[in-house]
Amino acid sequence: MQNKSKHIFWFVVKIAVAVFAFWFIYLKVKDFSFSDFVLPSVNFYSYFIFSIAVLLMPLNWLIETVKWKYLIRRIEKITILKAFKAVLSGVSFAVISPNRIGELAGRVFILKNENRGKAVFSTAVGSLSQLFITLFIGLLSGLIVIFFYPVHLQIMTSEQLFYLKIVSLASSLFALLLLFNLKYFVSFAKRLKINTKFIDYIEVLSEYSKLELFKVLILSLVRYLIFSLQFILLLSFFDTGISIREAFIGIGLTYLLSSLIPVLSILEVGVRGTAAILFLGMFSENIPGILSATAVLWLINIAIPSVAGAIIFYRTKI
């Protein structure tokens, strides 16, 4: 009877995740006014770079899969295909949770029941490393603007600029210190004498060496470069006239601001669009083109994988 109740419970959860994921995607897609999209000139080059941007999507999630598989290898050994399915399942959870936090839980359902708790914390290490890369490059982009493009900062007072630098630097430093000193976080949790099972779960954090964490950071950097390249290609596709250097700076600041604002992933396209107008708009007056590139990137990297992930999660035996 208990086993039957468990199956019913997970069946309801699967249906709920699938329905919410599809509904959220539908709401966002129907809000897009495709007549507002800037249609670029039809030529082989423009559609070639658009095709490259689309084809980079599976590579983007494959790198994330390799990183996650590497992080959980001590907890449970799984195939790259199974890990890839888990990562996509996590995306379907991400669209209905603030700052994609549901992605952590969404992935571990594919693992054995006794390994899921520890795997959540291992997954968090990967998310933290990705956040650090985002903060670091965002900070670097901000410094480049401050020193080489000061004319674009006239909307900010010197005091606001100072606080922006302090917050960015402090956030990057905190993320780096936490990432490379996870064992101290575990020791602190033990001193608090909280739930023993929770301690057992987070114990996995102290098992990573600095070399392992460095490898995770490298994979996070590669992934960052891939989805930044996608953004750059789409900006070119929509004829924004932004150079590669300017695009990289603007994208760095856009991702930085987006990562610091806690919103549902489904609303992220709006936040990222606003940030893109603010930062990429420093280098181009083609605002519709910037918004079009932002929206299409979201459709490629989030909407399509989340739909696939919802289907995979529904078909997963739990």
C-alpha cells in the first residue's frame, strides 16, 4: 500500500512539473511579439552564424553534463547519457524556481534514492563555480568600462560607481573563498550541531581537492564562453553593429546583473533583456536587435531544453 502511494505521489509530481514547465514556456512565448523582431537581411552568412548559435546549445549543456558527472562521480557513477538527461530534467525544474535553484533537485531524481541528498550539495558546487565565473568576468567587464569607456557611465554618480565596484569585488572574492574552502563550511556546520543527516550530506563538500575545484572552474569558464559566443553570434545576426570586444564587455555586465537578481527563470528573459538594453545599449542604438538576440538566446538555451527536460523527467522511473 505504501509503495502504491509512493508511485501515485511521484506520478502527480511528474505531471505537475511537466504542466508547470510547459505552461510557463507557453506564457513567455505567447508574450513575444514576433512582429517586433528585427529580421536581418537574408544571406548565407547571417543564417550560417544563426545555425552555429543553435548548434552550440547542445554543446553548452554537454559541458555542464561533463562537469556535473565529474562532481558526483564519488557518490554514484552514471553514464554520460544518463547525466545529460538529468541535466535537462533540472532545466525543467529551473524555469519554475527563483534563480534556477530548482535545478539542483531536478537533476538528482535520476540517481539512487540514498545518493540524492549528497548529490544536491555536489550540484551546488557546480552552480557556485559557474556563479564565480559570471561574477569574475562581470567585474572584469565593469573595470574595462570604467577605465576605457568612461563616457558610458555618465548616468551613474561617482558614489554609485564606487559601490558597484565594491559589491562586485566582494561578491567575487566571497564566491572564490567559499569555493576553495568548502571544508571550513562543513566544519562550521558541524559546530552548529544541526541535523546529523544534513551533516552527512554536506560532508561531500570537503572531499574535493583544490585541483578538482580548479577543473570545475575551467569547465564553467568553457561553458560561459560558449553561451557568450552564442549571444555574440545572435547580436551579429540581428545587425546590432556591436564589435566582438564590445559585445563581450556588455554580455559580461548583463550576466552579472542577471545573476544577482533573484527571479523565476521564466522571467529571466525580461530581466536579461533590461540588462542587455542597459549595457549592450552602450555600444548600439539598435535596441530591437538587442532584445531580439536576448529573446532568441533564451528560447534556444532555456525554453527548448526545458521542454525536453520535462518530457525526460515524466518518463523517469523514481
